[in-house]
Amino acid sequence: MTALAAGSRCPPARWEAYLLIGVFPPGSAHAWTKAHVFVGSARPGRHCVSAVEALDGPGEVAVLAASMSAVRRHVWSIDDASCRRARDAWSVTAPHVEWTGLPESRLEVAEPDVSATATAGPGAWWARVPRVLSYFSAFGTVSWRDATGESRGLALLERAWGTDVPVDVAALAPRRWQWDVLATGDGLVFAGLWVAGIGVRTMSHAEHGADVATGRRMRLRTRSWRDEPQRRVPERWEGAVRTSAGTLRYEARAATPVAPMVPGGGFLGTTWEGEWQGRPVGGTGFTEYRAASRESGA
């Protein structure tokens, strides 16, 4: 929890991000939600490492909420001067946003009208390279309320920060990567990052009170695609996520429209089923991906 509780990382880091992802069970008012506050201070002629996920420049707030038929996106600009962050706690104030507290974290957004409360539980590092990139996720629960309604489900409460580099990170990003988060209705959660055919990091949390299990092996094979302007969209895929606690084998399908937040890719809600420890499991999920084609120019 220390990685979440620590205060402002920028400066001395060249950028930092606070993130909340919600994944909700079938029949909820929302399929998935995501909010982030990003602040960058890259030096002239340089780019934040986070530009690989289209987070660069002085900063932004993004609030997204998806149903099975639509994605509502609200994004506005901020910078270091307009975003106040505490040095010793989770406390963020930016135009239209107030976000405070741990392990219970309260997010209030004035426009659009959003109120969310997330409770952070066990977590683990996706990346920890001193002075280059640090990225931590805590799994827990979230209640999200907006004009569509109120939903309760899985939360990922996250912090990330890092350096800037003298190259165009977005242009050099792998043409194919995917991050899957998979939740069941009874509290299991699995996640894996796959980049250009290689599993980079995996996590599972399958027992109340236990630590998050981690690993580095993931397989992914997309069975069908559909084409949209500037991107391909995975419709159906199968994968395997292996951690020290075991291996999840699963099949997933796109269940929401794409939020085009990543050049050549975006954010998707999913449904899935699979096998874990010899028993059938299934539920809903959230996917971030890039699948740029040469024709897209991305």
C-alpha cells in the first residue's frame, strides 16, 4: 500500500498518474469505468515514458463510463500549476476533481457529475525500475455513481510515475499489446500484460486475505477481428495467465464499444469464461490494447 499512499511523485519524477478502473457484473448500470489524473513535466524535446499509452504533455483528467451499447468520455487539460497533490498522502485537487483518502479513496467529479468510492486491498508492482518507470495496482471494490445509475464491482486503484526520454515513445511503441483484467462474481481477479507475443507481467488474487500472486507468463491468440477507422478491434480471443498460484485458461469476447483512447487501439469491456484450479470460472472484464495496422498510420 506504500506505493499508493506516497504523495506527489512529480517532481522529481517527470510525470505521474493516479488511476481508478471499475469492472462490474452483468446487469449493472455500467460495464466498466475508468478515471485518471495525469501530470507531466517533460523537458523540451523529450516525451514522458507514459506516452506509450497516450499520456504525454502537461496533463489531463479523463473520466470514462461504458455500458454494453455506449461509452461516455470526458477529457480535459490540466497541468502542474492547476493540479495540487499532497506530499504525504493520496490527495489530488484539479479543475472539477477532488480525489482523497486511502485505503478508502473518494473521487468526486463536478462535470460530469460522478461520485465513486474505492477501497484498496492487496496489490503488486507491474513495473519497478528506479528513476525510469514505477507502476503499482491494488485490487479492491468500487461503488460508482453517475447520471446513468450506480454500480458496484471490482476496483483497480493505481499509481504510476517515471522519467522522460529524448525519443518519440508513442511512435516506437509495439504495434501489438494487450492488457486483460478478468473478474468473477465471487471475488477472483486475474490480470496480464502481453506485448508483441510475450507475457510481461501477470497477477491473480483468488483468496480473501491472501497476497496478490504474480508471474510473467501469458499466452494470447485472437480468433476474430472487426475493422473500425484507425484501428482493428478484437472480437474474440483465448488466453492463459500463469502466476505462482496457478494458471487461468480463458476465452473472452468484446462486450462494449471501443473507447479510442490509444492510437491504433483503445479500451473494451469483455465477457469471459475459463478454467482455474480445475473448476469452471467466468465473469466480466476490461481490456486495453493496441493492434495498429500499417494502413492506420498509427
